[in-house]
Amino acid sequence: MSARRSCLSVPGSSEKMLAKAGGLQADEIVIDLEDAVAPGAKAEARELVCRVLAEGRPSPGLVAVRVNALDSPWCHDDVAELVQRGGSAIDSLVVPKVERAEDVQEIDRLLDEQGAAIGIQALVETAAGLLRVGEIASASQRLDALILGYADMAASLGRQDQGEAGERWLYAQEAVLVAARATGLQAIDGPYLAIADEEGLRRWAEHARGLGYDGKWAIHPSQVPAINSAFTPGEDELERAKEILAVLARAETDGGRGAVELDGEMIDEASRKLAEQVVARGGAGLTAEEAAR
């Protein structure tokens, strides 16, 4: 699975921003047909996005599209037209306001009907979704990631703001992370809304990475470098991870051992899994196997 350190949300209604997105350093661009597009402009934005996707992949990294919510008048048309006209350029659909497993399964069914090889990312951004996040995480084989959305979650919970570096959000962050890890999905932290507050963004991103998250959404190109930096291991950390993988591989080949001592520390299968995550992040979008070469 490719790394998603930074996931840049791009308004689907802006041809200029869509054209610019491909030249940025985000691991994934998320073309937004939901919150970034006014209700009266939904059809026009969908037409623009389909035309852009039909011309080819708009980014060398991952490409996702956030469709409108299932209970909206636009969702089914979003899925149908995106797949028919630009499906080959889409890696996954981001489904907003997922509240139950059936929401994911409905998108899964729509993709199956069209034979589309497209993944799904579930945005958990309501109290109901948080309550059922474990069921959501195991709803479909197409699921790639769970994303924690703060703005709508704050409205759902009645909170006034995000707080400092996630201090008010530990329960939600842990719940989404545990559900993702239990089902082999990536866990992606939602956006930091204060665009001009680079220091606050850095602290929040480092907090999310420390919890175990794989990456974070950006809502402005200026946020991408700080997010990439927070979720990219340093040179020493990366070299240590590669050494752990190499030592364990030799131990398994030479004597079938699953645990071995390295610099006075016992390393084993759990060490290997953590090392693979570090290497995947260090590969900036490569899989662990590719980055380790």
C-alpha cells in the first residue's frame, strides 16, 4: 500500500487548482466534490472533474475524489460519471459522513456494478460514525483508509474548536486508529484548519504521527511540506529500520529464527512490522518492499 503522508484537498470546482495540484509534493490529491463545492455548482464541478480525469492522471501520486454524501442528491451520479469517464485515473473514492457499514457497502455495490477497480476511503466525522467505526472498518475489501474529520465531528459533538494538538480528541483519534489497525487499513488524520498557523500544524502533525497515524490531510498547498516532514522518518530512524529488516531476514534465512539481538535489543516480528512502516514512510509513496531496496 502506497504511503499517504500528505493528502491535499483540492476543490473540484477550480480548474486552476486542479491543474496546479499535480506539481505539488503531496502523496495524494483529493479532488473535492463535497464541502468545497456550493450546492448550485455540483453538476458543473462534476463535469469539470470528469473532463480533467478523462485527460489522464492529474498527479504522479495517488488520486482520490471525495464524492458527495450518500443521503445527498448527487452521490450516485458522482460515482457513476466518475467511473465511466475517468475511472482509470482514480485510485479511490473518499466517502464523507460514513455512519454505518452499509454506507461503505452501498458505494462498494455501485463500484461493483460498473466493474471498477477503485478503492474506498471512509471519512468518520460524526458521533454515529465514531460509535460504529469498528463495523465501518471491516465493511468492504475495497477500503484503503479511515480518515478522522474534525470540522463535522466538532459540529456533531457540539465542540467549539479543535483544541491544542489534539488534546480534546484523543478518544476519537484512538478509536479511528484502533479500528484501522485491526483491519489493516491506513489511519489518516483530518485537516488542521488554521492555514496560517504553521507551528500549530507542525505540533498537531507530530502528535498524530506519535499516536501512530500514517498521514494527514492538507487544505492548502502551504501545509504540505510541514505534514510531509512530520510523517517522514529522519535519516537515523530510517537506517535503523532498514537494519532491523535486514538482520531479521538473515536470521530467518540462516537458522529459521524469528527473534534476534541487535545492539543489545531483542527484535522480533513486532519490530519488523514497525520497521516496515518506517521504511514505507521514508519511501515517500513507495511500498515498504520498494523503499527497502
